Amino acid sequence: MNQASSKGTQDKSVAGEILSFIGRVILAVSIPLIAFYVLYLGFLFLRDSDAPREVITLVAIVWGVGGVGLLYWVFNNLVERLPDVWRGRLLPFVFVGPAMAILSWYLAIPTLRTFWISLFDRDGPPEELSLFQQLASDSFVGLSNYIAVFTEELMLEAFRNNLMWIIIGSTLSVVFGLLIAVLADRSSFEKTAKSLIFLPMAISFVGASIIWNFIYEYRPIGQTQIGLLNSIVTSFGGTPQAWPQWVAILPWNNLFLIVIVIWLQAGFSMVLFSAALKGIPEELMEAARMDGATEIQIFFRIMVPYIRGTIISVWTTIVIFTLKIFDVVWVMTGGQFGTHVIATQFYRQSFTNRNSGFGSAIAIVLLIAVIPVMIYNLKQFREQEAF
């Protein structure tokens, strides 16, 4: 009898564990489904609603921030219910997973899609056909668009201009930033000087281009010059010029555009270099001065080698900016007068000429050009144990 009672109790315990397990499984499945359904409803509301703009803005904030927080909470609770072995393996992916999903959906998949489009003519792949039928269609041109990228005259001009932006723009941004950081650290009004120099970073590329458009403003001879540069030139008896459009000095009229990026990025470089310079041990500097080293020798033999990693990281970061430069050129010249760069050519081919295949090929070439610089930059961060 006792055995029967014990067996009955044991059966009830097993049944209770099974029911508990089933309940946890149902809960584990239902909570994510409910969370994703709520997020989906919020997306539909933001896409289709005719509600007042203020209501839509409020819902977007609550739905965006609250939705992300809800997903993290749900997934964290799910992982916490797992055994310790699986918890340790899966918990990092709770935080990394959404970011990887977003990168895959908004970066990796569109990149593959862009590459696929680049293999077709100006109309892109026929959407009504299957994958293999698209490859067999007349629209498929293979690598012809990539051959055109490296042979067309305007594209060669764009490559040349981008090379100027990299060599001159990136290098001078780093040089000026480093010199300003060294000089500002020794001034009595260091904070004020750095704030003023860093101030252009608060301006967008489009805003900076508009400002410099006024500086380069040209009026015909005989009229009052309202542009700062031409006013200075005419005050010394010179002839006013339409500087970025000055075809007589092609391709060097690009320098007037490169100046804008140097003005913007020198402050960015200065801040990073200033932080790196403050990390140099003061005892090292004093020892060099006691040994008779001049300030120039200290700069080139101590400061520069000590912050070499920071210099490379800043330079490669600005190189990526200049490779993708678009706003400044488009606002100032629209790519005319020999100032086209890769990004403006991509925009013109894709959205003006409606040549989706050629435009996609340009985008892929630009991506491939940026990738080695990014890899090198990440390698530098890893060596500095900052990534």
C-alpha cells in the first residue's frame, strides 16, 4: 500500500514537472510572438495612420524605445530560464543578436541585392522572371558595368578627384589637427581655442558648403563682390574668379572644395590628438628637455612616435569620409567643372540617368574601396586594445 502511495506521489510529481515544462514552453513561445505582434502593429500604425503628426511622433518614440526595451527584456528572460550551460552560451547573443539582425537586414542583404542589380543593364533584372531566367535574359550583362566603371572618362575623372581628396584632404586634416592640438595645449586659453576650432564639427556638410558658397561667391567684374575671397582679391587689385568653377585650373579647382572638409575635420583630429598627447608621460618630456632636445626634436622623436597609432586611426577614418564625399561636391558644383567624385557619379547614374545597373556597379566599387581601409582601422584599434 505504501509502495502504491509512493508510486502515485511520484507519478503526480512527474506529471507536475511535465505540465510545468509545457507551461514554460508555451510561455516562452507566446511572449516573443506577442512582443513581435505588438511591434508589428506599431509599424502598421506609423505607416498607414492619418493621425496628427504629434501623435505619430509620440507613438514612434514610445514604440521604438519601448519596443527595443521589450525585446531585450523578453529574450533575456527566456535565456535566464535555460540551464547554466546554455545560459552562458546564449546570453551574449541576446545583446549582439538584434544588432547583427539589423546589420544583416539593412546592410548585408541590400549589398548582395545591389551586386545582383549591377550584373544587369540599365533596367535591372526582370522582376517577373525567376532567378535562372533572369540570368538567361537579355538584361544580363555580366561584368560589363564594372568594365565601364574603369574605362568611362567621367569615372576616371572621379577616381582622380577622389585620390586628390584622400591625399590632400585627409593628410592636411591630420597635419593641421595635430599642429593645433600641440599649440593649443600650450596656450593660456586652451579650452576657448579648442572650442572655437571644434565648432565647425557641429555644422553639417551641407551647411558648411552653403557657408563656403558665400565665401566663394562671384559677381561679374564691375559689380560689388559680396564673396569674402573675391572681396579680398579685388581690394588688392586682383581679378575676381568663380573659384570652384574656375576651369582654367582644372583639376586644381577641387582644392577649393577640399578646403571645406579640412575646415570641418581639423577640429575632429585636434580633439583626438589632444587626448592622445595628454597621455604622454610628462617625465619623458622633461627628460628630453634636460638632455638638450629642442621642441621640434621632441615633437618628431617623442610625440609623433608615441601617438603613432592615433595618427593612423584618425587618418584612416578621414580617408573613409573623403572616399564617400558627396554633400560638399553636390552643393558647391553639382559635380560640374571637373569636380565629380565617385559618390556624385553614383547619384547621377542611378537617379538622374536611371541607369540602375551602372549605378549599382559604382556603389559596389565604392564599397570595395572602403573595406580595406576599415579593416586596417579595426586592426589598429585591436592593437591598441580599444576594440
